[in-house]
Amino acid sequence: MSKFLIAPAALMMALALAACGGDAPAGGGTPPADTSTPATTPPPAEPAPATPSP
């Protein structure tokens, strides 16, 4: 009787390993951030208005 239980159990374990053991897809996930140049802010389009002195 144990032979009849071992064969299906072995088949289920083999299928579980095949389902969970796959490789990650190529190009999956987010690409790495480009850190070759630092981020800079552009200068303002027009200068801020001067505040009157008291």
C-alpha cells in the first residue's frame, strides 16, 4: 500500500519544484537608476521681485 502513496507524493513534489524553481524573466523588474550625472535644478525664469526696504 505504501507504494501507491509514494508514487503520487513523488509526482506532486516534482511538479511543485518545477512550478517554483523557474528562472526570473529577462528584463523583469525596474531598471537601475542613472547616477552618472548629478541632478541639477534649472535657474528661475525671471528673478524674484525685490522687497522694498522700510
